[in-house]
Amino acid sequence: MRTEFRQAVLPKELRSLMAFDRKVFSEGDIFPPAYWKACESWWMLIDGVKAGCCAFQRDIDFQEDLHEDGWNPVRKGSLYIATTGLLPQYQGRGFGPLMKAWQIAWARYHGFSRIITNTRRRNKRMIELNTKFGFRILRTTPRYYAEPADATVVMEITLRKPSGLHKNK
Ligand SMILES: CC(C)(COP(=O)(O)OP(=O)(O)OC[C@H]1O[C@@H](n2cnc3c(N)ncnc32)[C@H](O)[C@@H]1OP(=O)(O)O)[C@@H](O)C(=O)NCCC(=O)NCCS
């Protein structure tokens, strides 16, 4: 099995990102084109097939749930993971942990000191996966989502600074 993470090329792959989003999110949590353009998106390719996708915003703190006009402030060193998704046939097979480990490695490699993300309260799988990787719940904000209505669970992980290379190896 060959696994690869490749950045999505915009605007060329916008339609592909949106089609993927529709296949993964049945509940209508679909990003509009402008939002994809504001993110840096990454494919997870399994044997060349687009099996997963995630989208980041650099130096952003997620606070949309706290402000009525829904904006996210700049916060240096904070990586916001706006979405993480696998096609249904790749779910529950170990690829979620693989993508989560890669996200954390990517963030550390690029010098981020924390990751923030959010998901539906009903999404036990995502919450459980984040928890296993060391994320903690910052807050739960009711009525963030519509169709169906749900709270959002905001999760954060603080990342250690790279310790530098060992000279004796
Ligand atoms: C969320 C997602 C990325 C998780 O990846 P995954 O590989 O399917 O996740 P896993 O099977 O490893 O499940 C993670 C953990 O959640 C828990 N879990 C799994 N199914 C569960 C369920 N139905 N209910 C509660 N907890 C569950 C388990 O603890 C599991 O770990 P374990 O198998 O080691 O015990 C993937 O399922 C997905 O893409 N879902 C659709 C999109 C989505 O909801 N994205 C998140 C919102 S941004």
C-alpha cells in the first residue's frame, strides 16, 4: 500500500474538493467555494486514489462559535484544521489515525505550537480520534450547526517545540 499526502491545487481542483466533500458529509456540512479558496487543502492518496482530505488555515484561532458575525481571529502559531474526512469505504480501517498523525507531524514540522479544530457533538468518532491523539475539549457551543441542529465541540492540542537533532546519531 502506498500512502501519499499532496496539497490540492487551486483553482484547478476546486470541483474535485467539493465533490469529495459531498461524498463524505451527508449532513450538509459542505464548504462553499470561497471557503475552500481560503484554506490550504491536502489529499491523502492511498495507492493513488483520493481517499481522504483535510483543510488547514495557518495562524488562525477558531472562534466562529463565539461571535455572531462568525469570524476567526489571527493567532500566530495556531493551526486551524477546518475539516478532516475520509470516503465512507476508507472509514474505520485505520486511515483516520494515519491522517491525524500526519496532521500533527505537519503542524510540528511547520513550527505551529497548537492545533485547534471543531466538530459536531454527535460526531463521537472524530472526538474520540482527536482525544486519542492528545486533543482536549476547550468548549462546547450549542446550536452552532443547522440541519440537523447540533453543538460544536472545539478541541485543542498544544505541541511541543522540536528538540533539535542529537549529535551522537
Ligand atoms: C472521522 C473520521 C476521520 C475518523 O476516521 P476513522 O479511520 O473512520 O476512525 P476510527 O475508525 O479510527 O475511529 C476512531 C475512534 O473512534 C471510536 N469510534 C469508532 N466508531 C465509533 C462509533 N460509531 N461511535 C463512537 N465511537 C466510535 C473508536 O474509539 C475509534 O478508535 P478504535 O477503533 O481504535 O477503538 C472518519 O470516520 C470520517 O472521515 N468520517 C466522516 C467525516 C467526518 O465526520 N469528519 C469529521 C468532521 S470534520
